[in-house]
Amino acid sequence: MTEPPFLPRAALRLGFLGLAPLAISALVSLSQHHDTARLGALSFSVYAAALLSFQGGVRCGFELMRAPQTPNPLRLLFSALPALAGWTLALLVVIVPAALGAASAFAGLFAAQHMWDHRSAEDAGAPEWYPLLQRVLTGGAMIVCLLIPLATVLRRL
């Protein structure tokens, strides 16, 4: 079995700090106070969309590194799709406050982004440690996303 790659401390710390607002807003969205819970759901949705945008930007950067003179237009489009879907979903949460499935849908978007990043990071010349960091942070984001509907269902029981 091979050793996992060394993760730079700065990347690891900043990555986990980047997850903190998602987790905090998810916890706030579980508040018993309706207005507080609504604010938490809104901030959760907007921050999840921002994280998806960041991941898409990294993906776009990888494509530009892979082929600076002739980037693949389809890969560039796919790098934008999770962000577009995330912002659309965030808008849905703004318009339809009771969109409980939004958190689960965000988890699905993070999963789709992760699968694509995992498959193509090596092609793009990403650092050896990037796939592991991306797996850990995206997994954390997905867990946070899935805790909201789980806690909501458990609260109703």
C-alpha cells in the first residue's frame, strides 16, 4: 500500500476554514426559531453555491493548464455547470423557503464535481496532494449537506 501524499498545512487549514461557514450556516438552519432558520438556509445555499463556483474555477484553471493554447470548450463548459446549478438552486431556496431537498441536491452537485475532478486532476498536472485534499473537503461538504435533511426528518419524528 502506498503512502498518502503529504498535504501542505496551509492548504489543509484553509480548506477546513473554508468549510466552516457551510457547517455553521447548516447548524443555524436547524434553529427552532423560524427567521433564524431561514437566514441559515439562505446563507447555507449561497455559500454552497460559492464553494461550487470555486471548485469550478479550479477545474477551469486545470483545463487551462492542461492545454493553454487550445482548451477544450466542452471541459470549460462542464467546469461552469456545477456553479450554474448551485446558483440556480440557491435562487430556488430564496424563492421557495421550504425547499428541504436543496441541501441534498447540493450534496449531489458536490459529488458530481468531485467525480469529475478526481478523474481529471492528474491529466491537468494538479499537485500530487490535490486529489486527496479535494476528496476530504468535498466529502466534508457533502456530509454537511446531508445532515440538514437528516436532522430535519429526525426533528419531525
